[in-house]
Amino acid sequence: MKKREKQINERLTQMPRQYRKTYQRAAAGSASPRMAIKAFCQECVGWQREEIKNCTGTACPLFLYRPYQSSSSKRTESSREALCASTGDKLSEKAL
């Protein structure tokens, strides 16, 4: 078994069963970008959906794309401003 396959299988045994299908599809490259981001965020916060919603990792490149946000808060001007303030960057409208 290849090293990557071994690592994936090890992670699968450590995660809650309900998240395995999403993770497997993302790891295999057959997931949509949205599903791959969801799998990444789920693993990042220890499989706690509410923690994804309340993520404080504003410097993460996936922060604005994370799942479980209310539709009114997705990629709003205030989200952009918060991200710029937390990173010290001046992001263009095109970059987001």
C-alpha cells in the first residue's frame, strides 16, 4: 500500500462514520471543489459542524468558502473587510 493510501485509510478509521464518504470522495479527486472544501473544513475543526460555521481562521484561504454559513453572510463586504483587517492585506474585489 502506498504511503498516501495508508494515511487516508488511517484518517478514515479516526473520523465519525457520517463524514467518511465525503472525505473519501475528496481524497480520491472525485468530489466537487465545494465538497472538497467541506471535507477539509470538517477535518480541520474536528468534525464539529458548528465550529465550521463559527470559524475564526480568517487567514485561511478557504475562510470565505467554508460551508454552513448563512446565505446573508457569505462573501459580504463585511466579510471582506474582516479578512483584510485580520491579514493586513488590501484585497481587490476581483481577488474575492
